[in-house]
Amino acid sequence: MLNTTSSSRGQNLSLPAKPDWFHPAAHVLWAHLCSSPGFNYKQSGRMTAARAAGIKYEKAINLRLEGEFGSSYLASPWFRFSDSLEARPSFCQPDGLLFLPEEGKIVIVEIKLRHCVEAWWQLRHKYERVVAAVFPLDLWGISTCEVVKWYDPSTVFPEPIALCPYIEKAPYDRFNVHICGKP
């Protein structure tokens, strides 16, 4: 199933539907940070070479961001939450959160080898909603940033992209992409 929208250039774009594996968060009723999901989370099936490369890249970027931002960067935090769609609590884990208290800002980081629409689904339809339930918007501004190794500007995307040279400068009103070829 394809959705149609207009790009920033006025062209009609066919967008892929929500990935089958993705479960959005609807209206988040409550959420909190937790140390772990309370179960042994493991990806089902055999790991492909591409998945292994993605995990390696994610770990390297998280180490780099922890080195750059110190305790202001929280790598791979777990959240437990309840929303209006699920009868029982769910868990989610963004790749990172960058806290900028002097600006009252949190940047939600999603790390991918290549720029992809899946990051948009994760950031816009789950992580933003869950993080906003924990860190109220009257106290914190929340922006998003997809960190990628490879960026292809011809990738069909649901909203205009802002290339962001500095993660900490990610504006609130855009979907930000930071290209980081070498972690």
C-alpha cells in the first residue's frame, strides 16, 4: 500500500506504508525510563551481514557521542509505556537521547547505516510520543536526528529533510539527518 504526498519541490511522491514489523505508539497514557525491559530481548532469526554491520555502526556512533557529550548523552535507553492501542505495557529503545538542559532541549537520535523511511516511522510515530510523555513539552523541546553513514537525497521521504552538521543544533520543526561517514 502506498501513500501519496507532496515533496518540498511540489512533486507527488509515493511513500511506502508503515513497515510490517513496526507498532506505532498512539496516545501515550504513561511512560518512564527503565533499566531494561525485564526480559532477554533478542532479535528473532539469523542475523544478516547488513544487520550486523548496522549494529556495529550503531555501537561505534553511540561510543563517539558518549565521548563527545559525556553524561549529556544517554545511549540506548529503554522506555516502558502504555498507549491507547495496547492493553498491556510496551517497551521501546531509541538509539540515544542528547540532553541539552541549558537550552531545555532533548534530541532523540536514531542511527542507521543508510537514510531510510523506517527511521521516520520510529522517531515520529513512537519515540517522540514516548519521550514527550516522560519529559513534558512545557519544560523540554524535543527534536529528532537520524544519524547515517550513507545519505541518498533521492530516498522517498514523508517530509522535507534538514541536513544537520551538528546533532546538538538539530531544529525542532524538521526531520534532521546528520551524515557521519566515519564514527
